[in-house]
Amino acid sequence: MQIIKVKDSVAGGKKGFEVFKQALANGAKVFGLATGSTPETTYTELRNSDLDFSQCVSLNLDEYVGLQPDNPQSYYRFMHEHLFDAKPFKHNYLPNGMAPDIVAETARYEELLSENPIDLQLLGIGRNGHIGFNEPGSPFDGKTHKVKLTQSTIDANSRFFEHEEDVPRYAISMGIGSILSAKQILMEAYGEKKADAVKAMVEGPITPDCPASALQKHPNVIVIVDEAAASKLN
Ligand code: F6R
């Protein structure tokens, strides 16, 4: 793991942008993308850049089950607002959380991933060390699957919803195995609330108790952390 420490998430977004730019220059065509607060500064830099993704494909990590794409909290909507509307790709894939058969949808998505192997996967980390919606205990060889969200994730995500009851209870997520198939991984983490998870990811044992610790097994990982998120690292 290459650890890059920055002052704050704005500086982190600029570093994240550089990683995308370099990947494109090296011929990357398939980008794995994340939602949430963490990648916002990187997406701002990408939106405001002249980088050309028109020959590229994106695949998102996850999507809630049961939210229409035009729901303000859907990840489809998030991605359009933060990146896709300003920066056209050849195609943007997200799991379809409204699919009538969610298990068939997970298989379809895994098929898409094998047809479009990810060159660069962007990740954030949950306070409990989750990546995608892979909560503690998830298998390291997991593929795209339906997930029942834990209470800690529902609580963390409730800040985006009017009422806690509005937070979906299920999601579709790439598995840890799907994530580890990416050629390169870029993890960003900002803020003091991520400090324990960052320490467990970087310095802890490789264990399903901290899903992000699986990244220690990957040969090409860049971690961008701000001072607060890095504050517990040795
Ligand atoms: C988002 C995702 C999640 C988030 C994580 C951190 O697509 O898969 O794993 O990266 O929950 O969320 P934020 O960035 O909001 O702190």
C-alpha cells in the first residue's frame, strides 16, 4: 500500500484527480466508482478538468435496493449530479436496485465486471471498515450480491434522508472479491471518524472483521488520507 498523507479532503481530491489522470494516460478504460462524501472532492476536480472519458466505461460499486433512479438519494442520481452529467463516458453501469429479480441482477452485474475488467477502482471506507456495502464478516472472495445493511451503516447513511425509516435496508454491492479484481485501487479517507478504520485497514491483521484489510493483499493500492484520518497510524 502506498500511503499519501494530505492536509484535508480538498488536497486529497487533487491527489485523487492525479491518480485518475495518470491511469487514463496509461490507457485505463474502465473505472470503478464510489458514492458518498469521500469522493466528492475528486469528482469536483474531474468535473472541472479537461480529461476525456468519452471512450471509457464506469461501473459503480453499489446501489440501494428499492430506490427509483430519480430518487434524490439513489446512487444513480448521485453519480449523475457529481460526475456523469458534466463528464460523459461511453457507458455508465450501476447495479439496478429496482430489478424485479435482485439475484439475477447481481449475476448480470458480475457478468458486466468480467466483460469490463476494472483498471482503477475508487473506494471510500466505512467507520466499521466496510468497503462497498461489504460489512464486517463478508468473505474476501465475495462477488456482487444482495446485502442487508447493518444498523451502523443505516445510522451513518440516515444523515442523507429525512427520516431514519427512509433509509433502504438492502443494497446490491460488488463483493470484496470483485473489488480485489481491479488492477489498481485508490482508497480515500477523510476525517477523524475514519481514523480507527484506517488504522485497522493499514496496520491491523488481514481479517474479515475489517473488510478493508483485504486491500493489504492487493499489489497496487494507493491510500489518500487527511491528517485526521491518519491520526492513529504509527
Ligand atoms: C459508496 C460505498 C461506501 C462508502 C463508505 C464511506 O459507494 O460503497 O462503502 O465509500 O460508506 O462513505 P462516506 O464517503 O460517505 O464516508
